[in-house]
Amino acid sequence: MSRSANHLDRRGLAWGLVGVAVVIALTFIGSDRLVWFDAALVGYLFGVVFAVFGVAYRYAVWLRRPPTAMLNRRGWDAFRQRKARNVVALPSLVATHLLTQGFIRKRSRARWLAHQLVFWGCILAGLVTIPLTLGLLHFESVGQRADHYQVYISRVGTMKFDAESIVGWFMFHALDVAAVLVLAGVFIFLRRRLRDPGAMAVERSGDFLALAGLFAVSVSGLFLTVSSMWLEGRFYSALNTIHALTVILGLMYLPFGKLFHIFQRPGNLGVAYYKRANDQGAPAVCRRCGEPFASAQQIADLKEVLPQVGFDYSIEGGGNYQDTCPRCRRAHVTLAQSARVGGFG
Amino acid sequence: MRSGQFGIDDNPVFVIDQSRCIGCEACVQACAECGTHRGQSLIHLERVDRATSTQTAPMVCMHCEDPTCAQVCPADAIKQTEEGIVQTALKPRCIGCSNCVLACPFGVPKYVADFDQMMKCDMCTDRTSEGLTPMCASVCPSEALWYGTIEEFRDTRRGSLFRDFLFGRQQVRTKVYTVIDDALAGPLDVLAGVTSTWLDDPFGLDMEAPS
């Protein structure tokens, strides 16, 4: 590594600051020059700003790793090659690769259910909390009717609803619904992590930290509802501070911990386009057995990336070991080893 | 077959000696019982030349000190523990590109299409972290896959433990040892003298002797 880990990455810093500027501009413009900005949520805004800076910074640094940069470039190249067809394919790819997550269901139905509960709970919570925090979303009474409200997105009035209706109940309890979904998922995950010896063996502190954070945010949020509905507002102020603290710490944890995979995972779409493009290109042929084993493009990309990360698989006299198929690699190792112990048997 | 339990100061090592494999496939079955990837057998068992020989050869992850698979992973999903074990891809991160599958010099990682994930041997972390022998080594009757202390190996086995390999110009040191007779001859050059395919000349008998 030629760069000191103590130095901030300039490009990351620049992207982080761009992200912060966008959030601040969005807040200022979206809240109609702060008219609809709720000062009580300023702590949350700080959390969002920090999270955006951190995520943009880490993302920019991540994209500069040679294999990531290569895949990012190739993914976009593949997307542009057949743009119209790829745009049409995008909704289906997003649905299968990002939203329904069928690949997790094939590993385990319980894990898939847990992940879906946490995923949709967080999406719902984010859709409510972030626009509220930035002042992009607020509610106003309709005329003099105290039980009817209208949803405003920035200055634009949208749907009206009766506070006593099911829609009204959902509007005011969306975060409770989100908390229940997340908690259900967290408990399924925890059950597995505490009971499965395999999961416990490969446990990382970040796995529990992410679950603990989601648990703390959800429970403290639900207690706010408990306080206002059944305790006549007792402890509300203290609970509100605790909840705000958990959310802000959670937002600050986002760029560093396990939850950063939320932002990495869409890279999977680039891989899907890359694979589709490669399937239509020429295959790489094994230098040993002569059989096709991968796409020529991916092998060429790997041969370009490997020297950048410090490897030289070139062969004296010409050729490259990377042109060998995995099966023949195992054969090479086996035959070489057996030759050095006097043969098989 | 080995089934002992090791203490924290024993520093047991994993040894693979493909030449001793008898092809019983016990390791293939046992691998699927590993707690960290239950149901998926990740060990490779190759037939050297099905037409003329019953010889087979296993391949486990060699746990390179500087793992190529981790370095070419665009998602930074492959991590190494403090003990030098190169773990299977982190599930939330792996984006299923197969770079690791294609770059590993030993041909070890597997891409599991159903899960859209790379999976590989993690030396039975659930067992080795508790001082137990990895599943495959615990059932291998010929000790082609062996787990124990270096002293124990010297006392009971022939050959020298070795863990330096040469792939073209690239030298790779691994955590897993192999066995050779001539340790002084330098790294195990996997391409040295092997120009034929298995089917043509599985044991290199037809090759010209070096002058």
C-alpha cells in the first residue's frame, strides 16, 4: 500500500462534501427556506449529514480499489452496449436482486424472512424519517377540521386523509409498523446467531452490533408510542432523547459497519450486466486442456487487475497461469506435488 | 483418521498430501457436514485419469498468506482471520462476480449459482476454533488430509512439510502444508515439467527426462 492510511482520500473527501452540500441544499429548498424545517429534528439532520458524508467517502474509496474500479467500468460498459434492452431489464433485475432477495431464500427461509422484515422495515422508516428530518414532508390540517390532514411534500399538497381512518392510523403509526417489522427480523436473526454453532464460529462483532443498533432504535421508538398512548406522556422527553441518540448513532455507524452492504449490494446489478455481455463474447480457453472455462473478457480483466494488486502470474517463456481453468490448476498442483514425493500411491 | 482435541498452545497445522488419496470420498461427504456451510460440500476431489487409473486427488483451500482471491474481490468480501484463515465470502457483501473463482491459483472457490455467492473451505472454523480437527481430515483414512502438530507429523510421517508454491513467476506461501521429499529444491513449481494433460500423460511418463 503506497498511501498512508492516516491520510484522507482527496477524492473521497470531495464526494463526501458534495453529498453534504446536496443534503443541505435539499433541506433548504425542500423545506421552503427552512419554513417547514422542524428544529426539534436538528440532531437527526446532523446524523443524516454525517451518514451521507461517510457513505459517499467510503464509496468513493471503495470504487478506487483496482478490482472494484474494473468491475464498475465494465458494468457500465455492458449497460451502455445495449442500453434500450438493459433499461427494460432493469426493473426485473432490481426486483429479483435487490427487493425480493430470492438468493437468500435458497440459503434458508428463516434468514430470508428475517432479512425481508428488516429490509422493508428500514425502507419504511427511512421513507418517513428522512423526508421529515429534511423538512420535505409535513402535515397540515384541512380547513378547520381537526381530524382531517393533508400531506405536503415540500410546498405541494398531496393526499388528504381522515386521522380516524385506517390510512390515518397508518400515517401516524408508520414508524411503529416499521419498528415491529425490524424487531421481528432482528429476533429471527438473533435466534440463529445464538443457536447455530456454524454462525457463532464465524461471528464478527459487527454482526451483533448491527442487530443491537436496530433493536435499540426500534424499541426506543416503540416506547415513545407507549408513553404517548398509555402513559399520558410520562418519560416522553427522556425516551425521546434516548431514541434520538440511538438513531443518530445508527446513522453515524452506517458508513463503517456491516450495514454498508446496503450501498455495495447494487453492484450486483453491474455484475449481472457484465455476465450477460460476457456470455455473448468469446470464451477463454484453458491453456492446458483446451476447454472453454470462462469469458475471455473476464480473464483479460483479471490479468489487468492482478499486477495492480501485486501479483505476477505470467509464465517465463510466454503465457499466463491465469489462462488455466480451475480444474487444471488443481491438476497442476496435484501432479507437481506427487512428482516431489515420488509419484502417487 | 484423527479425532483428538488440541489446546491453544499446540498450534496444529493442516497438511494435504494428494499422492496418498484413495478416493473413498469420505471427505466429500464430511465437508457437507461442516457447520459453517452445512449441506454444501466445498472440497474438490479430482480423478487424475479416469480411463487408466483409479487415482484421485483432493483439494482444499490452502489459505494463502496473501490471498489472491481476496485481492481481486471487488466487494472486499473475503477476509482473513488473525490465525491466517481465509474465510468464505461475507454473504452480505459477495456480489457473485466469480473473480475469486477464476483467480485462485489452486482452483478452490466455488460459485454457487442458487445463492449467487462464492463459497469455499474455511478450515471448519466452527471446529478448529474449539481445537477440533476439520471434518475432512477427521474422516480421511489414508491421511491425505491430516491435522496435527508439526512434531507429531515428524514423528509419524515421512517427507517434509512445505508451503511455498510457484505459479509462473508468482510465489505463494500458504497456511496449509503439503508434503514433499526434497525440501531443499525450493518452491513447489506447479508448472515444472507438466506440459501434458492428464488424459495424454497423467504421470508425465512420456516426457523427456531433463538433461
